[in-house]
Amino acid sequence: MKKLSEREEEIMSILWNDGNPLFIREIIDRMASDGQNRPNFSTIATFVRGLETKGWLAHEMIGNCNRYYPVKSLAEYRVNSLKSMVSRFFGGSYLNLVSTLIGNEKISSDDMEKILGEIERQRKEDES
């Protein structure tokens, strides 16, 4: 799975977060409501068509307009993005990633306890 550009991620995030199929104008409205300048319709339409061509979006015809919805889930994108980042920046080692986060105090001790609890929970599920 290829990494999305910043604008493609923004469009996909809008669709993932909304949870409903959206027209291009609705996507633009949500972009503008985030405090950004209102993007050009044809620019966003080009990105949306590109995402559809790449297999990220599909559409349904409503009258003479297309309403777009995600084909790939946010969870799927997160997993693949994390794998790519760990591969590129941490030599494929999740331990190196976590060590970096701990070393830079980006993870609190409470969060570490939650992570360890989740690891233990998943280990028990795998053994079942």
C-alpha cells in the first residue's frame, strides 16, 4: 500500500471521520470548516479521482453527481503506515520505535502500563 500525500490523507480523513459517502462539495466544506482557505473544486476533484483510480475510494451516482466513500479502512492505512515508518526509520524493529518513544518521554508510565496490559491480553488471546 503506497503512502498517501498530505492532501490525499486529508481527504481520506474527512471521509473516514464522517462515516458517510460525501460529494466533492461536502468534502470541500469540511476542509474549509477546519480553518483552511476554501480549496478549489477542480483541484479537490482531481485528488478524489486519483484516490479512486488508486483504489482508495469508490463512488455512487446520485442524479448526475458522484458521492464518494472509502474502500480501504483507516485501521488498514494506520497499520500499513506504521509498518512503513518502522521499516524506514527504525530498521524494521518495533522495539527501536518504542525505545525511542520512551527515551523522548513521549509515552507516560501510565500509557506504558496500558501497552503492556494490551500485549498481555493479546498474548492470552493467541494462546486460546
